[in-house]
Amino acid sequence: MNVYISKSKVISKLWSDLSPVLTPDVIRTVVDVIQSLDPADVKEIKRAKWVKYPCLWECSECRHWEDRQYNDNPPPFCSRCGAKMG
């Protein structure tokens, strides 16, 4: 599983945690390498849960109703807002 962290958070963490151990020149070199990396092409994933009613499922994110009967197997995402169900 990939986890994406902003460059600024990584750089801030480097300075706060490694400055007692490494020289500023070494940290600056690492920061330069991090800043030269291309950004990842990612998008935020909405997460929600299905709320079960008799014969219907409701998305907890957008309140969209899935009017089809899924019994105990609703779809893994909301067809309206795209939220991933978990």
C-alpha cells in the first residue's frame, strides 16, 4: 500500500529529528533531493459507510440512496459521490 506524505512535512521532520545527529549541509542535501522529486499524481479518496434500511442502502457521505436490493452485499463504492465504503 502506498502512503503519500507532503514534501513540506518530510522536510520539517528531517530538520526537527535529524539536526542533532547530522550536519546542516547533509540535511540540506537530502532536502534538495526531496524537492527535486516529481510529485505523485494522486487524488483524495472519500470514505463512507452504507447505512442499511429495509431494502435500501444510504451513503453516509452524501446521503444518496441505492434503491436496488443488495441483500447483504451493497456495492463497494457510492455511485453518486464515489466514496469508498469501508
